[in-house]
Amino acid sequence: MRDALCAELVARAADPSLVFLTGDLGFMALEPLQTALGPRFINCGVAEQNMVSVAAALASEGLQTWTYTIAPFCYARAFEQIRNDICLHNLPVKLLANGGGYGYGVMGPTHHALEDYGVLLTLPGMHVLVPAFTQDIAATIARAAITAAPTYIRLGRGELPKGQTAPAYAPWRCLLPGYQGAAITTGPIAGVVWDEFLTLDPANRPSLWLVSELPITANPPPGALIAALAANPALLVIEEHVSHGGLGAMICAYLVHNAIPIARYQHLFARGYPTGTYGSQNFLRDHAGLSRVDMHAAVRAIGGGI
């Protein structure tokens, strides 16, 4: 997604209000943006807290301010500055965070972002955008640019299934029809879920839904999804994020508040590092509750199957 991000921001570089700050990252990828922006491309060095505070100051002067670093260096290292300098003043800083979930693989847990949107959505005014496919980047950047509030953009590696076409961007999208309730996912792991659901008979699988904007209270589930749950009250949520504060918790709270009954519920989420061994993103998913086998078992548990 990083190349697509660079191209979209280069296309916007003529806007004199656009300022881009990086935490000493983006080498061999963002040089075209550096050239296009000139002095408005600022390398803040390995000083993420300071970068966020500077971004808040620039935004307070009316500049369209974007920051870029890897996800944990953004939300974890600079959390106090995001809270105090950006959110408490409702400043529309755009926080670009690369490598959501287990994206940085073998670099280990210090470089993973398993609780990022759960943590940041505790802050006032925060919006979160989670593109699933590289094809979503143009619309994601356009959405962030016009959002007059703090915005966290969780980037990853596009994993569109072979032979499939990404549907046009929207806060909610139905990726596959099905008749065994509904499954909801977010972020690039949606491509893996989609690919796996293609192996299931439509009569024995849930309809598959993708949400790309959080919190869901800002963009409630569409009527077709609610109708699928009314017809068969079975729900599966899959996310590359911890359970606490994650998409599953948000969905369950929404259903309770709106008196929408669910008879069968399964939640697949990132369970950390059960084996104590680190590896690629796919390795970590497979060993932390997000394998394709786990997905099949969860579908069977809510009443579907192969």
C-alpha cells in the first residue's frame, strides 16, 4: 500500500497547505513525495513524540498535516502527544501508520500493532480508517483529507484474492453473499478471509462483510447486514487485533444497544504469541488464532461449513 500512498500524496502536493512529516522512515519508497513537496517534506528523525506535537502545531495554523511512521511508533510511543496535543484540541492531523497487526513479522512484538485502533478510539474525536486493499488507498486518502478530526490510517499489505476485483471503496462492503448469518472483518486480512470463504458453498457460509471506517457508531452496519442477522442470528468477527477494544467488542455493543439478537457468535482475533516464536505475518496469524483452519472451524461453529 505504501507505493499507492506515495502516488496519492504526490498528486496532492500542489496544495501549498499540505505538509508531510516522517519519523525517519519511507526510504526507497517516498522519495517522489519528498521531491514533490520540497521543504514541506520534513524528516523529524527518530522522535515520534516530537513529530506528533509539531504536527499538532502545524495543524493549529491551518495546514493539512500528515505524519508517517510504523504503527507502534505512532500510537504507542506518541500516545500522550496524540491525546493531549491532537485529540484534546480536535486537530485534523492525519496519522499514517504502516504495518498494522503482525505486518512487521519477524521484527517481533515491539514492531507489531495488535491493539492500535482499540487504544486510539478511547480518545475524543478520533476516527480510524483501515484500508483492506491497495485499491482502497485513493479513496482512503481522499476521505482522510476532508475529515475535520484526528484520523489514524492503519496501513498494511494488500492481499486481494487472485482473480477477484476489489469492490469500490465504502465504509461497509459485502465481499461475498452467504446464507448462514454474517461474518465481519476489517483490514488486509479481509483478503485472506475472502479467499478462504470462496472455498465454501454459499448455502453453507455466512455473507462476508468488510468495514473500513471506525468507530462503527459513525457508520452503522447497513440494512442488508442486519437483515442477514435477522434471517439467521449467527455472527463471526475476524480481526488482526486483540479482542479487548476491538471490532468484535464494537459490534457486540452495537447489537446490544440496538436490541439485535444473536444466537451464535464466534470471534477470531490476534492472541499474541502463544508459541513464543516469531516469524512472518502469515506464520504469526497461523499460530495466534487467525489461520484458515481457525476460520473454517468458526464457520462450522455458527452453523455453516464445507
